[in-house]
Amino acid sequence: MNASADAAPLIQLQAVQQRFGALQVLAGIDLAVLPGEFVALLGPSGCGKSSVLRLVAGLAEPGAGQVASPARAAGPDAGTAFVFQEPTLMPWASVFDNVWLPLRLQGVSRAEAATRIAAVLTQVGLADFAQARPAELSGGMKMRASIARALVTQPRVLLMDEPFAALDDLTRQRLNADLLQWWARQRMAALFVTHSVAEAVFLSQRVLVMAARPGRIVAEVPVPQAYPRGPAFRHSAPFADACRAVTAALGDAA
């Protein structure tokens, strides 16, 4: 699936700056994500990647510049889902009820939501764990439940802040591949924060590289490989070329 280059951006930051007290966190951030596009945001710790996501989600305000996104246009829940590094599941609730939470907050009853929840649990491979509690799940399964909670709202924008960082490499690669299938099926715009060069290249159509102190975008590396992308892509020349380009941009940023 490819985003149309003629479409208006669904997410756009223009000349954005942000300060926390005397510390300038972001400086001159310009960023655009088209409908249906997958963009990765990569950079060292402390460069402001998470701050960018919070601005897009409407959870923070810029000190200067403009931020446009569905969440900011019509409230914090408007067409936007946010997946954090930790699954943030309610430990006392079943997987079903954890996934129901955003719909419940929208006024959708448990009975009304049941069909949608069952469908999304099947989609993420948790159909047999609907009544399980988070303590009964592996780390990868907890993250699948967290992603199901995001997907059940059928968002226009999916924001992900290092969701797979704590997982082992095999589980991470499996979830990378599954995420691309879920993204393609729902035609979301995705902005994905990561520290992993390989993950950024595997997932995205463009990798935006950030530098720190203050946070700013210093390079854009396109990944022209078509979707769907299978495990073989990780062993291909285009993958290696893109990884080298991103790694060189990170080195320049440092």
C-alpha cells in the first residue's frame, strides 16, 4: 500500500519549537505524514522523539510553530490511537475488557462492542485469550493486546512510541511483520518511534533521523521497497543499503 503523493498531509508540524523551562527540547521541526503512510522517527535518547508524538496526539502544546493532526482538530481521541512502550493494560481486567476500554469511553456498550472486539482479537492472534488477565500473558502477547486496543477504534492515525523495545529479537521481528499487515488492512497513517535502525527500515516508507540538543530532524532516508515486506527483505541489498544510509545519518547527527 502506498500513500498518494497528491494527498494533503494528515499530520503536519511546521517550524515547531518546544521548551521545558530553560531547556530547548525541539527546534524548527518540520514534518508531514500523508494518509496511509508509514513513517519512522529515529534518533538518540533525549532528542525529542516522544515529544513529537505527544504534540501530534494533542497531549502537549508547542512553544512556537504549528501542529496539525486529527487529534488536535477534534479532541484527544479523534481518529488517533497511541501505543506506548509499556502495554499499560489494566491488570484486573480481561483482555476483552482491556480492548473494550476506548470504546467504552466513547459510550459503546460491552454487548455492542463484542463483535468488533472479537474481530480485532482474531486479527492480532489473541482470540483464545479474550478472558485471560494480563499476568497470564507473555510480553509479546501483552503488546498484541495493547495494539488490539488501539486498532479496535479504527483510527486514522496510529502513533507508536518504541512499542517493541523490551521484547526479544524474534518476537520483535514477528510483531514487525504483523504490524505491517494490520497497518495495510486499516489504511492508517503511522508515525513510529524507535531506536532500532533495522526496525525503522523494515517498517517504514521514510525514516526521519533526529539529532539532540535541541531536537531537530537532520535527515530523511526513503525506503522504496514495496509492500508487503516479508522476512527475506531483511537479507536483501535494498534493506542493507537503507540501513547503511540511516546509520550514516545517525553518525552525522551525533
